Amino acid sequence: MKLFKNNMDERQTLEMLQSRKITCWIFYILLLVSLIIQSWLLNLPFAYYGPEFSILLIGGAYLIISDIRRGEWEDFTHMKPGIRAYLLWSAGSAIIASVIFTILQYIRLSASGKVLPFSDILLSSGIFMIFIFCFAFAVLTLVGTLTKKQRKKLDEKYEDPED
């Protein structure tokens, strides 16, 4: 016996799922912005934003694992899993993260009264960019490989026997 009866047709269900997906991403981005403000701009200790950080990591891990289990990849990227997609998304994420890092580092140093040569800030941002690129490439390669394997399994499971 079902606890709740579903009275929606397929169109309504898809629209509801799309709305929930957008809402989830809005919450995810706002949580990330909140963490950045608390850790970088307000310079609060980790104990203040630790639970939010944990929620962000658990939520991100759940999204990735659920996509792998369903064999989904193209929903957001619109690209097939492969080296080209991994390189493009890694480079994009590294550039965006390093620009944010550079701006926040400059604001933080300016607020504290410290004066660092701009070349030092750019050097640390460059190192950060390389680290983010390598990390993102490794994660995307792992997720893409697992997604391909799961998709192959699902294709074999739901393959039409008449072919």
C-alpha cells in the first residue's frame, strides 16, 4: 500500500522534477557562497561553518553517486564523457576557482593591511589553478569512467532481446 497516491501525469512529474532540480542547484550555490563569505571574508574559525561544509560535501557526493548509478552524464555538460570534456570542464573550473581565489585573497590581504607584491598573489593563484585543474580532471575522469561502465551495464540489462 502506498502512503501517498501520485495524481500527476508524466508532464507534471517532469515539470516538478525540473523545478526541484533548479531549486537544489540554487540552494547548493547559496550554501557555497555562504561558506566563502564565512571562511574568507569574515575569517571565522572552521567550527562556525563546519556543519555547512559537511552538508555541502555530503550533498555533492550524493549528487555525483546518484548520477553514476543512473548512468547520467550529459544532463549538465551536454558532452559525452571523454578526454575533451574532462579537459574543458577542468580548465573552466580551474579558471573560475582561481579568479575567485585571487579576488578573495586580494580582499583579505587588503583588509588586514598586509601588502604583498601582485606577483606573489598571481603565483599563489597559478599554483591554486594547477591544483584545481588536476583535481577536477582526476575526479571527472573517475566519474566519467564509472558512468560509462554503469551505462553499459544498464544498456545490457534493458536491451531489447529481439535485436
